[in-house]
Amino acid sequence: MIYGITLILLSIIAVPSLILSRKPNAAELLEKVAPFQGWIGLVFCFFGIWGILQAVLNLGWLTSAPIWWATLLAGSVVQAGLGFMLGYPLISKLFLSNSVTAREKVERLRARVAPQQGRLGVVGILVGAWMVIASFIVVVA
């Protein structure tokens, strides 16, 4: 359940225009979070990649809990993508400052993912909400 809630919060941070169109007073809160966006993105990118690795290592869940496995994989992919988009300036500064070729490759990847940030944010909200709901279903059932 915590994974779903954090995915929803990350998605809200990543798609501020969606939130601001519905709640104009949310701008103050988003401005307070803005200085920490790079670190938030870096941490979530790491945990998204970790979740993808966990999904691959637990392929056996496909036979016992296929919907939960697919949810874990989808949430991790969205989390890694949004974390990468939010943390790109910090990732570039910390890890790619010495290598020009690596920076060019990552910039090409970012250019491909950047137009999808809004969709990723909406998908992140939906998958996060599903994770919260599914955690209640699994506990109750």
C-alpha cells in the first residue's frame, strides 16, 4: 500500500499542470517541493529500477499472482520513468559529468521519454490507486 501511495505522490509532483488545473492553490505546495525534485527523482528512479529487477527475479509470481506481478512491474516502470524525468538534472550532474558519450545517450533517452511525462503521471496515479485498492483486497480476501 505504501508503494502505491508513494507512486501517486510522485505522479502528482511529476505532472503539476494536471493538479494546478484542478486546484490552483496547490501551487504553493509544489513550489516548496521544487528544490528537492532532483533528489526525489533520483531516489524514485533507483527504487523503480529495483522494482523492475524484483519483478524479473520473481517471475514465479506469474503462476500464483499474475495480476499482482503485472502491477508491480507496471508501477516500477512508471516509477523509474518519472524518477528519471524528475531527477535528470541531478543524475546528469552526479553521474554523467565525466562522460560525454553517456550524457548524449541519456539525453536522447530523455528526449524520447519527455513528451510522455504527462501520460506517465496519469498512469502512475492510476496504477498507484490500483496498488492501494489491491492491497486491501489481498488482505481481506
